[in-house]
Amino acid sequence: MIRRRIVILYWIIAIAFFTPTAVYAYIDPATTTYLIQIITALVVTIGVSLSVFLYRFRMISAKIRYGLYGLLHRRRDQKTGVAKDGGLDRFADAIDSEGTSLEKYIYPDFAMPGAAGPPSVKDMEALGEPPGLEQIAQRDALKELFLNRRYLGRLKVSLPISLGLALSFILIGCLDLAVQNSPDMPFKPGAIVPTLLLASGAVFVLILLVLPLFRGKIFEILISIGFGALISGYIQGNFMNGVLGRLNGDPIEWSQYFPQMVESVLMWALVFVCVFLLLRFAKGVWRGALFVVPILLLIVQGVGLAAALDDYNKNGEASFWVQSSNMLTIEGLHSPAYEKNAIVFVLDRLDDTFVDQIAENHPGFFDRLDGFTRFDDNTTYDASTFPSVTEMLSGVRYMYDQSQNSYFDYAWANASMMEKLKVQGVDIRLYMDRGYAYNSTDQLNGIASNVNKGHLNFSKRVALVKLLKLSAFRYSPMPAKQKFWLSPTDFNDTLRVSDDSAFYLTNDFAFYDNITTNGLRPSDSQLGFFYFHLLGAHGPLNMDENLQFVPEEPAADLTPQRVSQATGCFKIVYNYLDQLKALGLYKDATIIITADHPDYLGDVLKKPMHAALFVKPGGVEGTPLAFSHAPVCPDQLPGTVMEGLFGDREGFAPGYLDMKEGDPTDREFDVNLYRYEIKGDGRDFANWSLIGKFPDTYQ
């Protein structure tokens, strides 16, 4: 029976689907609604199975009931002497004796001996006997729909597949990605819904109208291909992408995923083989599956999306981009204070070993850093931008015991260095990305001078293109994914700013264009603190050492590309420093060139990790680059800044240049959830020890 076959087919699909894997970093090409989808699918499956069970129970009960009923009547007939002939002869005699025409009674396909009358259609179904004409008509309706060669008939057949493809991969797929990755999306998910509805509706209508234009075997093959793509895409997108982790801007070396590519291809091939085997040998099951499976998948995905939306509505304040009415802008980027400045350049992911390679590739490259001291034993607080930048500027460590949003609120409210700078009348300007160091400029009100209230718009067309590309990356077979790779920063292309002060985004090309086109011009402020976050050695690796755009190339070792881009980034910093010299502001400026974290995003360490660090104190100029092996960390930042601007540490820990080689120090370094303690000289890995691992409960 068709219903029983459909249930068996669904159980096979369900078992194949329900093997989720976890994913771990920036934009997640999978989603985290696996559990919801699994529960929904199980509920639907149990419901269908229960209905079949009740149907079978009713059938067995009917057989028992009619068996007992017939047995009792046969015993009664034996006692009363009624002839044992059953069925047509007995009823014919009865009708003839009354003079009634036999034409008034149409005999059923089956007559039960001893029964008082013909069984009903329902009873016949329960008994499993051949159906009557009415039943044949009902059961053949689906078959007739497929055998109907008229356009309207084929259009009806195409409806579930068209709906499944359009909604799964465009409306539900893109919206689910936008909701799950809302911290990295510079627009609210609800704002893109009308555009997604139009796009999915257009695709639905296109498939629905074009597919029925084909006839016969070609039509069956095409609709089977769509059916196979729907199932395979769902499995791929939800359960086979975990090995890729999240998209963090780094090119993916696809050759190392060859086993996963083979698995992906085999899965897609198996699904298509099964679909075409059903078409060839079990057409009844194939017909039913074409109607049932797309609807089941939409129900499962819809419930998962609803759960994600509910969570988003409850925790929307944790999204970095929800409050977009104010922002950090580029205002004052090229306007240092006219007397003294403390300037921090952070080149993202600038490992100290990259500095060694730059010096090896370009002898004398760092000679331009007159008055600077290079430190080769500098450790950061953390191995990633969050929470390292906020920890560096606020002095508040992240203990993985609260959400990012709560941590940002607390850290900036207790940023002691910022508070003292503001009290002393220092013009503070922070140029950094939203989401990695703060998620609402309400946290920076009263601190940063470049907080500008305005209205942030975005291009819905660009947002749709980016989401479709991300959706294709998620649902496509593993070998095809490299065609759809994208960086989290790609979504920044959707932004449109409505006023003259542009939103600051980490873009080294834009930063260089700004300071060269506009030139540095002193502001009206006497004292200034500037924090510039540049891409440095972090992906996307689109800049070479000559500040030229280059396409990033996937490679097993990205170090050469990182070193090349970092070299170009240093040239941008040099341009800024040259302009400071031309304005006569270089000597009195305290300048720090460092990284937010070294080049490591793994777990357990196997060697020391150091971030690059160059420091120039105020009042120094024209002296050659010096070197120091002193053990330092961001604890030294506030004291260095205060000494440069006011000549006193203002109660903070010793500055960078106050530290000497061999000083007894205890530092800490977090990599993912692992915390290491470093006692003394950090260049010796024997002085590094793992002191604990934080529970993964902070999200």
C-alpha cells in the first residue's frame, strides 16, 4: 500500500538525516537548529507511524469482528435449518420470492457468508479485499495526475518540488543564515524578509511554469533531479559542513578536505541513485515521495527557523548590529591633536615571527622606526580579536562567565584608562569594528569622540546576493563550495551611510586612501588618544607588499601571503608617521605598533606565542631602532600612554619601557577556552603551563 511505503521511505530518509555534527568561528555556513529539526522530524514521523498503526489495528479489529459475526450467524442458521448456501444464491432466492427485480440490487465485489448485508467500502479496505470502483477511482487519482500529459496536470505535479526548492534554499535557507549569523550581518533579518519573499516567489514561479513544459520521460527525469537536489542539499547543508568550521576570512585549503569531498559526492550520488531506482522499480512510492518529502522538509525547516527567530527576538540585544542608530565613524581619523598624541596601531594577527620574515625579506625595512624599541617577548591576553582588543583597552579580563554583550557593557563601564584620559580632557578616538570590541556605541558614549548618531542603511540587492552566495556555499556539494567562498567582511559591502561621516570598517585600502587623499591636519584638541585597527596579517589576504589588490589564493601555508600583506600594512603606517613628522608632531607622540593576537587559533599550545610590538615614547626622535627581551603584555599599555601624555603612570603598572629583561612576571594567555600561565621569560616554552580550561557555558 502506498501509505505504508511512504512511511518506510520516510524512516530511511529520517535516519540518514539525523546525524548532526557541531561547528565552531565567524560566519557559520551551517546553523545551530539541528536539535529542533530532529525533534520536529521525529514528531512528524511518529504521528504518521501512529496513524498507520491505528489503521492496521482497525483492519485487524474489523477482521475479528466480522469473523465472529459470521460464525454466530452460521451457528444460528444451523439451528434454524436455513440452507448453508451463502452469498448470491440465498439473496437471489429471497429477492425472487418477493417478486423484486434483481436489477434493483447491485451485488458487491464480495459477499460474506452469513452476513446480514454487503460490507461497506471501509470494511472492504479493513479486510484487505480488492477494492470496488469507487476505491479504484480514489487510488488512481494520483496516478492519473502523473499520467496526464496535459500542461496543467504536470504543473500540479511540479508544485511540491518547486515549493520545496524555492523555500528551502532561498527563503528559509537565507533567512535562517541571516538569523543565526546576525552578529556578523549589518542589517536586521526582518529587513531582508520582503526581498527574500520576492526572490523565492520568483524562483518558485519560474520552476513551476518551466518544468511542466517538458513531457514524458524528460519531465520525470527533471523532476527527479530536482527531488534529489532538494534531499541532498538539505543533508549537505545541515549535517556535512561541520568539518569546515566557520568562515573567518582565511582562504580554505580545499585539498586537505579530499576525504570529505569524497563523502559528499558519494552522498549526493546515493540519493540520486535511490530516487531513480524508485522511479524505475517502485513508481508508486516515487509518486508519493514527490508529494510528501518536500512538505515534510519544509515543516522541519520551518519549525527550526521559528525557534531561531524566537531566540533572536528574546536575545536581540546580544546581536552586534541590532542597534544601528549610532556608530563609530571615520570622523577625525586624519586629525591628530596639535600638541601631544598617544597612538596605537593594531595590525591584526601580526605574529612576531612575521616581523622576522619581513626583516629577512627586506633588510633595513624597520630602520624607518626611529625612536622605537622592538620587544620580542610580548604576549597578548587572548588568541583572538574578541576579547583581546576590549581587554587591552579596558583592562578588564574576560572570564568566560557571561555573554559577549554583558562583557562589553561591564568592560567599557569599568575601563579605568579611558576614564582617566577623559577626566584629563584627552580627545579619545577609536577606529575599530563593531562586534569584536563593542556591540553598541551606547557602551562608548562618553568615551569616544567619533561616536556619531545617524541612520545606517543597507543595500537590499547586495544583501540578497551575499546571502544567496552564502546559501549556495552551505547547500552545495563539497567540491563546488570553493566557487561560493566568502569572507565575513563581504557583508560590509551592503552598508550605505546616509550622512557625510562614513562608518569605520577595517579596510586597509580605505584607510590608506583617506590619509593620503585628505592628509593629516591637526585638530583643535591639545591631547589625543587614537586607536587604529588595521587588517594587518588577517584574512582576507587581498593586499600585497606594494599595496596592490591581489586575489587571495588558497594554500596549505598562508604565511607568505600574511607576511606580504603585513609588509604593505607597515607601509601604510609609515605614511602616517611621515606625515606626523612633516607636521612636527612625531617627536612628542607616544606610538605603539602591535597586534591583538598572534597567528594561532588552535587549542593546546606546542610552542610560545608572541605578538609583534614596537614602542616609541614621547620626546624621542632620530635614534635607531632598539631591541628588548623584557617580558611584557597589555598590562603595560596604560602606564605607557599615561607617561607619554602626562609624564606620570597615574597609578598604573609600569610601562613597556620600564620593564627589563629578567624581571619576574606572571602573565596569562588564553587560547580558546584554555588558559596558560607564563612565569618569567616567555621565549622559553618551559615557562608556559596550562592552568585550566573554562567551561563552554558563556554563550
